[in-house]
Amino acid sequence: MIDESLTILRRECPRAYGLLCDLLAPREVLVQIDDEATAVNFGADAITIAPAPRHPCVRLTASRQTLLDLLDARLSLIDAVLSGDVLLQGDIDDLARFHEGLLTYLRGGVRCPSFPGLLDQLRYPPT
């Protein structure tokens, strides 16, 4: 789903996609939601998904329900981190860049007409 969201962001909000590349290149971020881990590599002009993590400088771990709580504003990122519902690992500079990148991704996502459909897929996964 991360890969699909980045494809949509690139197509529907290229400015946010470019800002995301600028902010996070040349980093690798590992995002683990429940049992699904995704290694995201940020380059100067493109974001790719790696088949396996190599050297992530930031790791984010959370549950799908926590992610939904964050997206629905039932939980703040700070509260989620302090409660242990979201685990963030990395050095302070990389975490600060990741935070800015996350905000850029979300600001771009709300401008993408296709993002509500992705949110529905996250909220109501096929059984």
C-alpha cells in the first residue's frame, strides 16, 4: 500500500513528491505496520521500495489500528510515541527529517483525489 500511495502522490501531487525526495534523499526508512515491513529508499528524483531493508536510518513500527487512530485524529503522534503505540528509531537528525517528510507526505496526500480510496483499503481490508 505504501508503494501505491507513493505512485499516486507522484502522479497527483508531484510537488509534494519532489519535496519528499529533497527532504529524505539519500535515506532508507523501514516502515513496519503489523507484520508487513516495507523498506522505502529515497533518492534525489525517485522513491523506491526495496525487496528487503539494507541500512535503514529510521524505523517506524506501529499497528494498523494505531495508524488509523492517527489518521482519524483520535491520537496524536506525540501521544502514540510516548505510549509506545508507535516506535521510532534513528538518530535525531534523521528522525527530524523523517518527521518533516511525514508531514510533507500527509499534506500532499490530502490533495490527491485517489487517497480516500487508499484510506478505505486500509480501513476495510479485503477478507
